[in-house]
Amino acid sequence: MADSDSDFSSIAESQSRNNRQPPRSEGQGSVRSRASRFSRTTKAPSTGARFSRTDSLVRDQERGTKTLFQWNGGGKNVFIAGSWDEFKEKLPMESLKPGSYRIVLPIPATERVEYFFYVDGQKRVAADLPSHVNEHGEHVNIKHSEPTVAQKAGRVSKILSKISGLDLYSPFQRQQIASMIIFRLFYILTIPAAGYYFYWLMFRGGNESYPVIWITFTVAEWMSLASAVIGLFSMWSPVRRKWRSLDALKPPLPSEDWPSVDVVIAHYKEDPEQMREALRCALNLDYPAHLLHVIIADDGYFAAPKVVERTDLGVKMYQMLAEEAGYDPLIDEIMHENGLVEHYVIKSGEEHLPRMDCALECHHFDFGPFTDEERRAPGVLPRISHIARVKPDNHHNKAGNINNVLFNADTDGKLILFLDADMQVTENFLLRTVPLMLEELSHDAADHVLPEDLVDPEVGLSNGNNAWRINRDVAFVQAPQRFHNVDAEDYMAHRNAVFYDGICAGRDGFGLTPFVGTNACWRREVLREINGFVYGSVTEDTLTSNEVHNRGYVSKYASEDLAWGEAPVSVAAAMLQRQRWAKGAVMNGMKIIKEMWNGDRDKRFSRRRGEIDEYYEYRRTARRPNNAFVRAMFALDSTLYPFLGVSAYLYIITSVAYLATAQAPIAPQNIGELAAAFILYYTIRYIAFYSAFAGVSSTDILRSQQTWFSYNVCHVMGVVDALNVNGRMGWVANTGERNRRYWMEWVNILLCFLLSFMIVFRLVAFLAQGGCAPWDTLGSVSFGSYILMNMYPMASISLNERLSSASDEEKEHKPLSFPVPHLISIGTIIGVGYLATWAKTPCGLRSTA
């Protein structure tokens, strides 16, 4: 937090003044969770003496921001080390209570600090705090700090900004500027290089003696080029936003004028205990309690349509919520006096339910406090609601569940934060994302003279706020998904860093960041305008963001680690997830084409209340033609990737045929032709790709490439499922199902065995045929080995799942472990024997002579 200096200084004072609560910074209002958290951390002795342990820390203290670090994972002796001194010194942390430690350190005003803990001599990373895998492959905790001074862009910087597409008022590094300039240059050069390459491949360099191999490879190359050109376009103008905190805006926005927020946590079949921590994190958001409403959108409370008996899962959910809300029916009278009594409302029928398409009945449980006075009390929890529906036969899955909350349950937050049941948000999630929805008013803005009925209904111009209003062009702000159960290797590419750290930031530059279903803060007004989540796809999130983008709204990307969930724990669960994504992508594309064919595009712009809304509508309408091409490119990218992924199998077919025949798909006449076409084309493509994703670690890029092959079967089946109009894919649990197996895993396993067999076959055939034409054998073995190495990790995890005798709880879902030194030794012996055998073949004898 940028304004935390005074807060943390007061911690040291309070420790010597009988645990007094620290004063709040000016303009922060009644931010409930900060006060309650600090009051819980002021019971330990002062840490001030430790600030001067080294000259380095003294210098950092003078120019840094005091920051609180905590460890709650047990242990007797806990130390912390961090990037503020290049991990040189381990600093002891102070015990608050058994297993809980803290330290306040002055941190330099940098974009991000990395740190980890030493617990009883062992290096540890806190699972309940933001973390990531750095460029060295180390798993570390991270903390973002607030930039203190805006970088003023001079004339040269403005020119570079125009060329690179980067906002140089934000804290960019020179490497990022250079990489974007290089990307734009080589992205453009890809087109002429590809033109010559495909001319050469089709008319001069193809192996016409084996047309099946040649044509298969050519089709795969065309599909790969289309995927690259369409996909990389989103990286033309990326944005890395400079961070502002809602409670540190200048000029300040009083907390009384902050918009009210509904935190909607979607639940279906997850274990209620699994989402307990997610609920606690939502309740602990650093936001005034009277403006915060935590809602559980429950789709598992009733077993089936027209059955109103609660399921066992529903009973557990209710009990868990009552516990977290502090409600006890045994002392109902006492709780009623304290404003904590439960409210229960049932709505049914067309008279009481505006949206019968998503619910036959709506059951609404509320856990107080309810009165405005009680909700403003210090340290009070926000109100909790449990909203369950009796589903109609066509219940529209998650989209229907969310729409029931939006339209049938009398919820009224101006902003809505959507979370999955496993997502644990950081305390500053809203403080970081809400400012991206605001715009600063100029002194002559019309809002200063508008009649009261036209004043912004989402951020009021009262209580001294004459500087900020909601930007009505913005529909939502999306934050990335991070996972606390993903290790540094991440063989199944759960981090999806190419997408979250690259593509999302790139699309943000066009105002077209996609909605991914969770970790996004929406404006209720926009959702009401489009009639809620859009039906017609199993990925209703993407379809909904497409709809608001088509109406001229923009979205923004908060490229900061603000929420942590649980990734699928098995290859089977991950494959089912990817299959659903692929199916949804195709369904979304089919829906767009159908709407265009039917001419049903202009049911847009149907709202309004007053003149200021008409102005914003006009502004969006005027901008729409400018990004029509961009939206079309992004729609193609999202729709075609499951189809274009088929090229992976075409490469596999080419490789198997190459190994079987020792005939390459290309037949260059000389090395000059090969260099001018094939080598030049791929050099330019790879430079464009790696410069576009310069901010993504090499490990994540490797996993993206590997899973392009391994998840291809999921993409193919997703396409088949989407095109099968009678097929219906049920809900898939992404997490916690360790015993799941899926037939698609066998496709990767068998392909790996096939490639391994064909590599051995080619080596044996090379000797049997007299040891001649070594380059054909070397090329085919190299090509086959490249594909095999990409497919091996996930296939090996699937095998390990089936062959390991460990229990499901003990399995770590990693590839089979091999005794590498022994294999190298055996391979050396076999290699020498292979060379000796080759020396006795006719070609080997001639070569020796």
C-alpha cells in the first residue's frame, strides 16, 4: 500500500502504548479490514530495533515504504530473506502466537519484491500469499509496491512509446520497449518470409516422390502459420498498467463515495470445506463492510428441478456459512439483539421471479448484520447471503446460476466481483481493480453542473468528491488466475502464462481483454443492459465479454497477482477442462456466425436514462468501427485455435511416415535454397514469438509448446462435441478428484510408444540397409525425438498415475522418475555398440576406407 508508512509507524508506537489502534491515513474512511487486521498484529514487542541491523537496511528505510510480512505456517524459528538485499541476509521474524510470525521492513519503491521464509532451517514459500516462479525457476512469494512518482515521458520517450505501443508513463523496462519494437518489425516480416517459403515448399522444395508426406506437412505448415499470424496479432500493443490504490488516489476519493460491491462466489459440486478459505478471504477484503456484500451463488443446494429437499451438500454449505457468519440458532434471541439474526426468503412463480429462465424458485438466506448502523460498526463482518435456486430443466449451468443472483435475488451492488469457489482473493483486490474503472473529472466537466437525477449513480459527487466518476466506457476489469498448488515445473501448464502474462496484456491495449469467468470486477449496469450472462455456450464467460465488446464497451486487465485458486490435480481433470474450453470456443464462434447470418446484430444500444448516457452511447458507437478488425481477429483466434491445433497431429503423422520411409517432406536442391526459404522463415517467426513474450519465463513457454501437442486430443474432442448438436457435456469438477481417469490420456501414451518404436525401427533399418544415407536417418530421428520430448511429460504423468502403488493422497502427479545416470551409462554403451555395428556395414566399410 502506498500510504502504509504512517500505518506501520503507528504499529511500533502502539506496541509501547498499551496496544492502541493505529490512526488511519487521511482520506481512507472506514476501511474495516485494515483496522481489524492491524489491531490483531499489535500484540508483539517492537520490531523497530531490527531496522538498523545493517547499513543497507538503514538506507532502505530512508527511501522505502514500511511493509508488513507475515508467516502463519508454524515452526519454532522463522527467518525471511528477500530481493531488497539480493537475498543476502536472513532476518529473524517475531512470534505473535505459536506458529504465527511477523516483521515490518522498509522496502524500496520498486515494482515488485520477491521473498521466501526459512522455517526451522528449511526454505519455505507461504501457500496463502501471492507467489510465482521467477526467471531462475525458483518458487518465491511476491509483493507489489506502489509506484511513487509518475515517469514523465520526454520527446524521445513519446516517440518510442508510439513505435512500441507501450505507455511510458508506466514503469516499463528498456527490455520491454526493445522487445516490442523488435516484435512489430519481425511480425510484419513474417508475411513476406512466409510467402516465399510456401512458394518454395509448394513448387520447388517439396518431396514430390512421396506426395502424402509432402502434402500432409504442407497443410500442417499452413495451419501453423494461420495460428501464429492470428494469435500474435494480440501482442501488437500491450499495456502494463501503472498501479493506483483506491485509498491513495490523488485527489482522494472519500470512502463514503466508493461504489458498493457484491462479491459473488459461484458454487456447484465443490466441497463446502474447500471454499471456506475463499469465503474468509472475501470477508477480509480491505473495503468498508457496509459497502460489501458476500454472496454464495449455490447450484448444489437442491438435487434436481422441482425437488425442494436439501441435498447433503446443501446442508453442509448452510452450516459452513452459518459458522463463518457467527450465526447460532440456539441463541437466536441474543443474536437478534445484536443484529445477527438470519433472514430467509423464498420466491417462486412469474409474479415474484423476473427471470423464470434461470430458476423455478429462489431461496435467499441472509446472515446479518442488517441495519446500517450495525454494518458500520468497527471490525464488523460484511453481510453474507446464500442464494440457491430450484433449477428449470434447461438451467443454463453457471450462466443461469449467476443470472438468478443478478435478477431474482434483489442484489444491488454497483460493482460485482465474480469468483470461483476455490479462488482466494488478496485483501487489496478491490483497492487495486476499482481504480481502473474510474476516470478523473476535469474542472469544467459537465458532472459538476448536472441536475441531481443525472449525477453518477455508481460513484456519487458528494462528501467532497468532485474529482472522480465511474468510466461508463469500461465494462469490467479482469485479473489473472494463479494457483497455490502448482509447482515450479508445472508440467500441465496450469499457469497458462503465455495467455495471462502475454495475451491478456496485449488485448488490454485494444480494450478487449476477455472475461475468464472468475477474478473479474463488473459493473452491474452493463450486465443489466445485456440481460445478464449470455446463454448458448459452455464458456459463457467469453461469450458475455464478446457481447459487451460488440456494444462498444472496453475491458481492462489488472496484471497483478490478486487471487489464488486450486488447479486440477490430475491429467484427466485438466484434459476435461481443456475439452470444455475448446467446445465453448467453437460454440461461441458458431453463435457469432449465426447472428451475423440472421442479421441479428442491432438489438444493441437499447438502454437509457438520460442525456449523459446518450453521450456515452454515442462515444462507444463512434469508436466501434475503429476496432471492428481487431475484434474480428480476436474472435478468429478464440474460435479457430481448436481447429488449427489439428496441425499437431499432422506433424505427428509426418514424423511417423518420415521415420518409416526415411523420406523427408522437403527435398531442397542445395543448402542455399534451404536457408533462403525454410531457415529464414522460421528464424523470423521465432524472433517474433520470443520478443512478443519476452516477459514470460522460458519454462512457461516450454510448457505451452509441450501442451500444444498433449492437449490436442482435448481440442479435437471439444470440436466434435460442439458440432454434435445432440451432445451435452455435463459439469466437470476441475479440482480435488484424484481418482479420475480419462480415455484421452491413452491417446498421448500410445502416440509416445508409437514414436519411440518408430525411432528404434529407423535406427535398426539404417543398419539393415547397409548404413547408407545417414542424413535422412538423422533428420527423421531428430524430428520424431522433438515431438516425443514434447508429448512425454504429460503422458508420463498419466502412466505414473496408473503404475504407481502410492495412494492418491501421496501422488504428486509428476512424470515417472528414471535413474538418469544409469540410463546415460547404458546409452553410452549402446551407442558405442551401434557405431561399431555401423562400421561393419557396406557403407560403413567404404566410409572407413
